[in-house]
Amino acid sequence: MRKFTTYLFWLLFTPLISFLCWLFASHQLTQYLNIIFYVSFIFVIILFSLIIVQEGILDPTSYGFRRLKYQLTNKKHKDTLENDDFFKPTQAKKSSYFVNPWIKVGFVFNLLYLLISIAISFII
């Protein structure tokens, strides 16, 4: 049931937000398609960046900078950072990551809305 409500939410959320924006603009089909395109594009960018952060893709970069900072510190500060796991990391990534399911569902639905709006705009 929870999966169904997540699907239903993302199925209706982008068109409803677009419809509310369309009410304050000129009432034409092309204007509605443009608004759906912009809204879904914004959501795709936001949700994709959330997926990147939650999957730990940037962890090796952070690991490299933390190791470099540890290596470039002077001896006096190295003694204080010796037992710190953050500034002297031992591994680049965690063994497993958890990405919230609503983020993936929202990304897929908004990507579909983005592609559908592009396809319909070429048909018109």
C-alpha cells in the first residue's frame, strides 16, 4: 500500500503543480506543456542530485581531499588528528548505501514527464 501511495503521489504531483502554475498563465496547451517541461526538469535535477549524494558517488572525492589535508598538515596538528576517523580515513566508501525509494520513483516519473512533454511538443 505504501508503494502504491508513493506511485500515486508522483503520478499526480507534477501535473498538479503544473496545472496550478498554468492557472496563472495563458490558458493554452503549449503553455501547459512548457510548464510541465520546466517543472519536471527542475524535479529531475533535484532528485538526480539527491540520488548522487545518497549513493555515495562523491565519497571517494571527499576521501581524497581528507587524506590530502591530513598529509599536508604539520607534525603538531598530525598528532591531534591521528585518532580522528574523519581526517585520517581508512576506506573510501562504505560497504553499502541506502537510497530512499521515493527518490527513485520520483526521478523516474519526472523523467517520463520530461520525455513525454518533449515528444508531444515535437508532435504539435
